[in-house]
Amino acid sequence: MTKIFISIFLLSILTFSGNALSKNDITDKDITISGKVIDKDTNTPLEYATIAFFSKKENKIVNGGITDANGQFNIKIANGVYDISIEYISYKKITLSNRKLDSDTNLGTIFLEIDFASLGEVEIIAEKTTVEIKLDKKIYTVGSDLTVRGGTVSDVLDNIPSVSVDVEGNVALRGNDNVTILINGKPSGLVGLNSTNALRQLPADAIERVEVITSPSARYDAEGTGGILNIILRRSKLQGFNGAVTVNSGYPLTAGVSGNVNYRTGNFNFFNTTGYDYRKSPGKSTTESEYFNGSDPSTFLNEYRATDRIRKGITTNTGVEWYINDTASLTTSIVLRNSDNKTETTNTINELNANGNLINQSNRFDPETEDDKTIQYAVNFNKQFDGNSSHKLTFDFQFENSNEDEFSLISQDGNAAERVQTLEEQRNILLQSDYVLPIGEASQFELGYRGNFNQLDTDYSLEFNNNGSYVLDTNVSNNLIYSEYINAFYTQFGSKIKNKFSYLLGLRMEDSKITINQITSGDFERKNYLGFFPTVNLGYEISDKQSLTFGYNRRISRPRSRFINPFPSRSSATNLFQGNPDINPSYSNKVDLGYLNKFGKITLNSSIYFEHATDVFTFIAEDTGTTATVGGTEVPVIRRTPINLATNDRTGFEFTLTYRPNQKWNLNGNFNLFNSVTKGDYNGTDFGAENLSWFARLNNKYTLPGKIDWQTRLFYGGPSQDAQNKTKGIFSTDLAFSKDFFNDNASLAFNISDVFNSRKRITESTTATFLSNSEFQWRQRSFNLSFTYRFNQQKKQNRDRGQNGGGMDNMDFEG
């Protein structure tokens, strides 16, 4: 309310001091001047911005007005030449000089920038909005999340509503793990060959916001049946030299330093984000199995696995923006990622008799070293037409080369047994161009092209020790070259009718050419897919507090390289994972109905969704028909592999509640309930299953005396099951405290991840040949202390725009 009164007060001074026109002064010769005022950084409307008209002839302000909730204004004035000023509290004033106005004129969209120099004089009344609602996405800011300070991108994603990260680091959106992860809207070397590992190495401080796109428009790749997560990295817009540095340390041993700096001068902006991370992540698992031997007694094996991981590496992203003129800019950047990882896995297998007595024991040790290197070059050109940022042409080029080399020298019962080597090299080329044309005041046409050209070369060799000499196993050793060339064209049109109803209609065509070339074995296969992917996004604003959204889209899920790679893992002698080169893409159709309501200090954001998928990927466990010798006993080797099953229907409901009773207390919760029905059989076996599961997340942030911020996060993932596996629910708690120093230029944060050490996956697997119970914990409870210092920039806080927890007036489309 304060800023409303200030804006009205300023406008009153302007109009009274200028003897503004009264209603009786307005004649038929008067004209109407219209336009829209928005925040340049967030593209959100600015309500109660003031517009004043200074008459050159009369040498005074003759009229003015303020913007409405949508940032729009319509003001009547007499013909003449004016200086038009646009102002908003704590933003830089804009003046349009010597404008000759002799007919109705639309000034278009006017972008105001925050005046950071004046922030110290302005009362900060709220933190930045937690979530902004767009027609095709939800945008979550993460700057105030204490539990992820000193952590990684994986930790950030695990704190975003609708998103869950399992104990192995796999990311799921609404329970669907087929998610596409983008950096700044594009595939990136920051994600790398193995997105799970890469997300755990990129520092959380590098992230500004995360866009959750459950109903992607036609502009986005059709890949990912679960949806898209777009991670936006920080980049300052301040003049001069500014930035922030964070150092952190923790237990189990963790140490890191990261920083982001900007130097903006004239038409150039130089930026860099760099982070070094050293992290020990001890984990463990237990598997107790009973193998059925027909009429003979069963074989009982208990396998205990202890894993010690060391992840260390440096990631840097540096570049320059060149503002060629007022309407064109060129941005170039380079990403370098170099990590040196080590994993030591110890497997102990105990063979028991029917009475539980130990018969034999076998020990297997797998010390794996991994060397990852990535280099990525990117160029972006942006051209605006007619001084309108909405009328633009963009072009992107990106080249990436990644190498991931793994080496293992496995010993069995203290003797050298196997030598395993995996050499992976991936090359990616991205070409993209988009053209956006605004039509009238509230419509937009867009078309574009994207080409993704990827090649993955995997050279795998397995050698067995034979009397001191290593002999190559030619049955599984191979060189696989996987190529994926995708050309896509899209077009879409959107409009907003009477500031109430919005729609965005699009169609995307993707032509995919896949080749699977197994060099050693001589097997070669080519697959071509041509698909059309329509998208529909609708929005209706019932009132300034309520809105409805509807989304429909068709998606494709292409098998990942790990799913296709036929080379088996070798950490266990009796259990292995192996890809399936014959697996095909899965297609899905999804609808989503959302409802948003703000009542009092509570905001409700909810949705109901349904997805029908065909040829879905399902992981099965089967007997390979081969055996391994464990303690002198021959036991079956079990293989876990993906296959295509017939159909899957997923129905779900989710809601997020945000409650902020005052400045000191912020409470929000997220609940997601989904039911999955799979129908299909494989080799005569019915793998159909129905699974009802859910997860809930509660975040509570409160400011204690002494201005100490305290945040607690509770998470529970409900039980789940499929045709072969039943998994128990998982509960975890995170805790964090933070205190600002030195006039808010520095922050000290302490957090505990998994306070009760309860983040474990417990699974029971049942097949025709064996029964097993397993418990897996990827990372144990950890403690972390981080210190951040900001120079030449203030703590990230913005004015509350009346959207505490979600805006009702943001049903715009960004493509």
C-alpha cells in the first residue's frame, strides 16, 4: 500500500502543479496516448507507475496518469509537442523528449530498470516473489533458500515444487523421471554426459531461477515426456565491477569456492562464473537375495556394498555481451569443465544355508577413476526491430565436446580379476533461430528452427586375468558410435483478449535420424522418426486473485545413450545393468488443468494432469542364463535392462500453498499425488502394474531475534511399486541457519542435509527365479558451512509486487 500512496501522491503533485486538464477542458480534439510499463529484468507489469506530459508550449506539466494492474495506461491530452516522463518508485526515470502528438498514439512497451543507487533510501517490504506464473511455465527464484547454500544444482532442484530427486540423484517432475534439463534455454556442457554427476558439481550459487515447464510450448524441444527444467544462471546488470564470492566447507569432507563477477562498461559486459568443488560422498547398500533352484534347496546370498566417492573439479563459464547499438547485441561465451573423480566400491557377498549360517564369503573391490572434460563455445545474436523488444530475431550457435574416461582394476578375494575401461567422447552442435512478431497490442506470431546434431563414441573393453595375463572378453567388449541428428521447425500464435483470456497455439515438426553403429561386432542399425507435436496453452483470469490454465502437448522420449549401450556394468559379479540397442522412442499425450487463487495471505497453486504414453521404458530384472562363482558356488547372474512396454496412463493432482503472515515468517508446502497404470507383456510374462504414490514437501522459514534466518524443510516420498518391485516411502529433513553481516554485504550460513540420516531407498523385488530385498543410501547425513561476500552489489531483494506466492496478471506468453 505504501508504494500505491506514494505513486498517487506524486501524480497529484504533478497534475496540480501543472494545472492539469479537468473533464470540462477535454474536447473532441483531444487524443489518447496509451502504452504499457514493465520491469526490464523480470518482464512483470508495474502497477501505479506515473506518466506525465510536459508541454513545450506552456512550459509545464499539463496532464498525467498511472498504470493499472497490467501495467497499461490510457491518457487523454490535447495535440502538441511534449516531453513524456515515466517514473516508478526506486526505478530509473525514462523521458521521451520532443514527441509530436497529433493523433491517438500507442507508445508500446516501456521497460524500466531498477535504480540500485536509490535502494538504500527505499523501504524493503518483502523478498522477491517465490513463484511467477506464465502461460506455459512456473518460475521459481532460489536466492533466499538457505538449505542449498554451499550445495549443488541437484540440491536446488530437490527443493523446487513438483520436482523430486531420488537417492541416486535422478531428477523427476511430478514423479516422471523423463525430464529434459536445459541451461539458459539450451542443452549445455554444464549438464554434461552424465547429468546426474554434472548437476552435483555445478554450485547452487550460480543459479538465479528455475523454470518448471510442465506444458511446454512449441518453441521447446519435444523431448522429455515429464516436461522441462530450465536453469537460468546469474548475470548481473549493474554498471561497473561487481560480483559475489562464496566459500564453503563441511562434513563428510567438503570444500569449495565459487564466484560470479561482472564488469559492465559502455557497450560491453564481461561476465564469469567459476566454481571449484571437492566433495566426499560415502554411500552404502545391502541386498539380500534368495535364488530358487527348483526342487533343490534355494541359494541365499547377502551382498553388502560400501562406496566411497571423491568428486573434485572446476567449472567456469565466461563471456562478453556487446551491445552493438540500441537494437542489436552479440553474446559469446565459453564453458570449461574439468573434474577428476574417484570411486572405491567394496562388495562383500555372504552365502548362507537355509538356517542362515555362513557357508562362503567373497570380496570384490572396484577402484574406479574417472576423468571428465568438457569445452563448449556459444554465440547468440539478438536483433530488435522498431525499438520494440517484442519484435525480434535471434540466432544461436553452440559447439560442445565432452570426454568421460573411466578405468577400473577389479580384484576378487584379494586377487586381480578384471580390467575395465570405458572411453566416451561426445560432440554436439546446436543451431537455432527464432523470429517473434507482435501483432497489435496483445498478439504475437513466432516461428523458428532448431538443429541438434549429436554423436557419442563409446569404447568399452573388459579383460579377465588369466594366470597373470589379461585376456579381452570379445563377447561384451565393443566400440559403439551413436549418432542423433534432429531437425525441427515450429510455429505458434498467441493472443490476449480483453485482458482476461490468453491462448498460445503451436505446432512443432521434428525429423530424427538415429544410427547405432557397433564397430567391433559389425552390427549397424538406422532409425528415422518424423513426428508432429501440437501444443495448446490457455489461460483465463477470473479475477485479480483467481485464474485458470489449460495445457495440452504431445511429447517424445528418445532412449538415452545409457539405455542403448549394450556394455554391462561390472561393480557386482552377480548383478549388472545392460542397455538395449533395440529400444524405441516412447510417445505421450498430456493435458494439464491449473487453478490459482490468492485469498488473504495464502496463495493456492494447483493442477490436475493426465498423461497417456505408448512404448514406455520399463526396467526389468532377468536371469542372463550365465553364472558367477561366489565362494565356490555357481550362482545366476541377474541383468537389469530397459524394454518397451505397451502403454502407461498417469493421472495426478498437485497443489502448492504459500502462507506469509508477516515479514519474518514464510511457510509453503507442496503435495503431489499420482497414479500410474502400466499394461504390457514381455516374452509371455505380464508386466502390467498399477501404482498409487505421492510426495509432500514443507518449507518453513522464520527470522529469529538478531535477524537470524532459520529454515526447515521436510520431505516425504510415498511408497511405490511396479510389476517386480515394491519400494517403501522415504522421509528426510534439512535444516539451515543464516546471518547477514557488514551492511548485508556478507552472509554466513550453516545447513544440515538429511538430519536423521533417513534418506534411504528400501526395495523388495520378486521374479520367477529369485526374491531380493535391498537398501540403498547414496549419501549420508552431511553438514555444511558457507560464507558469501558481495562487492558493489546489494543483497538480492526486490519490492513486493502484490504477487506473494504467484501473480494473477502474468498470463503472458514467452514462447
